[in-house]
Amino acid sequence: MQVTTEKLDKKQIELTIEVDEQKFEEGLQYAYKKIVKQINIPGFRKGKVPRKILEQRFGVEIFFEDAVEYIMPQAYLEAVETLDESIVPVGKPEIDIVQLEPNKPFIFKAKVEIKPEVELGEYKGLELEKLDTAVTEEDVNKELEQLRQRHAQLEVVGEEGQVENGDFVVIDFVGKVNGEPFEGGTAEDYTLEIGSGTFIPGFEDQLVGMKLNEQKVIEVTFPADYHSEELAGKEATFDVTVKEIKRKKLAELDDEFAKDISEFETLQELKNDIENKLKKRKEENAQNHLREQAIAKASENAQVDIPQAMIDTQIDDILQNFDLRLRSQGLSLEKFLQYSQQTQESIREQYQEDAKKAVKNQLVLEAIAKAEGIEVEEEDLEKEFERLAEMYNQKKEEIKEILTQQGQIDAIKHSIRIDKAVDFIIANAKIN
């Protein structure tokens, strides 16, 4: 096979690939074996018609499509392998067949976008801000209060009680627009936490002060950006009946509370544990914030012309992950698009800038790693295996074997190399 390469511009190359006659004949023979099974000719058993007979009756061109389908993908991959390591094709190639004749080489051109060169700007000496990681008494008390709220007991409020902010109420309601009930606006025995912001703005506020079994007409206006276009911006009324009122009863903050909700014997031990966890969380947040700044600033200072194919691939990955998250919640991407009145095209357009930013960040970090000679050592790989083993509660050797079988080792090495590039930026930054 012969390959010639022409660089069309900074983002595109064109490969001219010539497959010899012998290989093309192999493709024609493959096509014959496939097609002969589908053709009936009087005087021959099905699948036993000689190739020459088929060529005489239908022309040799009958085999071309399947022969090309058989030869071209592998020929293209082999051609890509001959390229200099600095030239990395991205996306699907645009194919143009130059020569397709029996007893001659099969020649085709493949125009494809390539990974662009990055013009690095300043990435050393960047000024970065590190978040404060100090844990205050107020932070600990706030966390304790959340624990009290989470473990509060709900008690039924008597007939003389009134709805207060923070109460849980059971209500019946009928929603109407222009005096007519609308779809989804009616419910019975609906439990609502007052102040949760679950309902239309103003709805929950108007329940405050109502008594048990009291009926009331609540007037609200749907937000202009409400998900249902039929209701967006419309005035509505709700006929509401309060059927039950429940109020949280909070426990005292003492040793008994600590024993009830944790493995600790005293409130002080619980406070110490909360403080340690908050400290760890703040340190992780601060480090993540530092890394985000480092990537963003190094990327802003660099110049790179990103091929659309790389952006499209990134959007594909984003949508695939989004689809997986939706399916874990019992919803498909198709249903989500239907409910949100969006299309594949519109949602892809929404992700254009995010995808472009992600691709640029990746390219810049790869360029920094290359410029600084950053490599992945065996020790780095072993540490990553240990981290993954701990995360998934498996033995390190098991994790290593699984990832090797899945062909993920190179991807993990690449990820480690990128992380080391970020570490390099931070190590050489001015941190305030």
C-alpha cells in the first residue's frame, strides 16, 4: 500500500491511499462470496453461481460497493499509522474515490481534520487565589443544626394551630386558569414543606396562617420562563384545603443527641468529627478551585484553532454521560428532549461553548506536558491503581487486570499526565 500526505492547512490533511491489485482482488472475492448467496440463476444451485457468470450478467461493478466496504476502513487505519506522531487525525474522514477498476490498484483520498498545534502563552508564574480552609465554630454549629433538622421528629399540630414556615402540610388543591382547571394542576393528599420553594412563587407564602380544614383561594402568576409554554406568565388560582399540619420537634444538642445519631458518646466528640470532616472538605474544595484557576488561566493565555470534529466528539461524550445520568433516574434522553421541547440539534448547540472550552483546556495541558517533558512513571501508575482499588473496594491487582483487559491503561496514563501538568502549573504559580 502506498500513502502520500498533503497538509491542506493547519487543521486538515489529505491522504492519497493506493491499495494494490492483489488486495483489491481480495475485496472483490469477499464481495462475490457475500452476494452469490443472495442471487438465484436458473441452472445453478443457490450460492453456487460462478463469479464469471455473475460478472457477465451484472457486470463486475456489482461487487464494488462491498469490496470497498471490506478494504477501505483497514486501509485508512494502516495509512494513519504511517503518519508522523505529531499528526493526529480527529473525527471521520471525508472520502473521495479516485480509481475503482478491476485489475488496477484501488485509489482513494481521505480528507481529515487533525489535532491542532498549540501556541502556549504564560503558564509559569500565574497568580492564583487559594480559598480559606479555616473551620470556624459557626461552621460546626451550622452543620450541627442541619443534623438536628435532618433527625427532627414530625408532630401533628392540633386544631387550634396554624401553618408556619417550615411546617409540613397535607393539602388538596385544584388549579385553574381563566376559571378552567388545567392539566397537572389538581391533587389530593399532597405533602408540601412550607418554605421549600417547591411550588410556584407566592403559593407557599399564602398557606402560612391557615388552620386545619380551612379552605382558601390562592392567587399566583406562573413565571415567564415556566417549563410549560401554555402556562408561562399566566395568572392562576388554586382552591386549597389544609387537611393536616405537621411540625418538626428538634432534639436538644447534648450527649444523648450525639449517641442517637452517631457512633460517638459525647457531643464534643461529634463536634470534633464534624470539624475534621469540614476541614477535609474545605481543603479539597480549595485544591479543586486552585486547579480550575490554573487550567483556566493557562488556557486563556494560549492560542489554538480547534477543529469542529473535536468539539463534536466532546459534545457526543457530554450527551452520552447526560443520557446515562438520566437513565439512572428512569428517564431517557429522548424523553427528556420531548418533555423539555428541545431537539438534538438545539441541545448540541447549547453545549458548543462548554465543549470548545473543554477541548482547548485538554490541548493546552497536553502541550504543557510535552514542553516540560512530563511523563508518567511506573510509580504514578501504581498509585492510581491503589486509589481506584480503594474507591471500588477491590484489590489493586484485580483493578489492574480489569483495566488491562478493557484496554484502559493508555487512557489512565494520559489522565495522569494531564494531572501532572496541572500540578506543574500550580507548583510554579504565585499563590495568594
